[in-house]
Amino acid sequence: MAVEKTGPRNTQTQHVALSRLVAGDDGESCFEDNVISYTSNLGPLRQTATVPVTAISFHSWPADYASGFRPAVRRRIVLVTKGTAEVLAGSGEVRTFRPGDVLETLDCEGRGHIVRAGEDQPFGAALIELDNDTGYETEKPARGPSKQSLPFLRNITGDDGQSHFEDGALPYFAGDDGYLFTDDVAINAFQFVLSMGDLSFDFHNAPQRQIVLPLTGGIEGENGDGSRRQVLPGGVYFGEDTTGQGHITRALDGQARFSIFAHLA
């Protein structure tokens, strides 16, 4: 039976709590606990320092998914965007990850770990590549066509100096284990961001071209033309209105928002 991860959920105002998978001297993986402190503010938003990275991709697994023991093919941050993932370390400890939990997989050597769908439900995650070269040979997963895609919302600056919403979609590809994945999107850094449930951030620009991925809480954006759109937890938002009037950002339903900003390369 899975053992629930202990410790505070990521609505703490001082730090982000994360679980780390590392390989021990005996070749078995084990969990460690770590924190990343919030170090700065962007208006009413609390931010961690940026972490250099190379890419982000989005994956979806079926309800019956269960891998065998596998080492991490790259050093990654894993962020569950929907459902529940159970991760079994070689040490025998099982942790359960839901949206708002953070997992860092560093066990690129040894027997690795098992991942399986929790609660007999599909689950999804964003994978952030911490680097391109782990020193190990890796293979691209087998891929086939898929009729499914991942919708996203983009906000850009128009010729009128106002921000405007656009809809788009990232195509999914089918893997050989019954899961779906997108191509990598090139990014050069990411950071964790926290806003509280009373957020009402008046007109401001995106600080850089970035993907905003709300893990809890969601976003409501309003542009100068009066248009409003919502991005729910697990939704993908491309904030690219770095000039012009910008947009207003509000909390949804009075809930704190824990999210990432992934800076586009």
C-alpha cells in the first residue's frame, strides 16, 4: 500500500518542499527531502531563484500504467499535472505525488524506481530536463501518431499595444507503453512561483517569454480589450506579452496558486 508523502503542501510562503530520488552506494534508489527557498518578489508573487534547464515536455499515462524498475534517463523535475502517481524507490519506500508536489529524479545509476498510476486513474505530468548530458546513453522513446493534443492559451502583444489571447495545441505522440507525450519545448530556466488567494495584479507585462504552468489554484487573466480567460490547474499558458499595456492577473475562487514559470529559449 502506498505511503502518503508527509510534510507541508506547497502553499508555504518561505519555501518549496520537494522529494528527491538518488542512487545509494548499493545501487538502490532512495528518497531524500529538500527545500528551495523563495528569494524575491515580482509584484505580489513570491519567486524562487531561476534554475538553468534545457526543455519541458508534457506526458499522459493510462490508468493501468505500471513500469518496471528503471533508472532515470536524465536528471529531471517531475510535476504531476493531473491524477496521482505512485513512485516506488529501490529502498522499498513508496511516495504518492499529486498536483502541487515536486519530484526530482537523480537516480541515473543503479536499479532505479517504479512509477505506476494511482487510484486506478490516468495521470499526467510535466517533465523538466535539468541538463542534456547525464553521461549515459539514452534513447528517444518509440513514437507513433496520435489524434490527441494538449490545448494551450497564449497571450501576445498586438500592433495596437494591447494583449490578445490566442488558442493553440501541442500535438501528442503515442509511446510504446500506452502513454502520450509532446515534443520537447526549449526553455533555458525555470522557477517556482507562489501567489495568494487574494491576488489581483493590475496591468503588467510578462517578465519574459514563458510558459506558466499552474499546479494548484489556477489563473484568471484580463486584457485591455476586456477579454477574460481562465487557466485551470494543469493547464498550459504561454505568456508572451512582454511589451505594451500587458494584462491583469487574478486568483481563481480565492485559492493560492502554486505554479512554475518556464522561460522560453
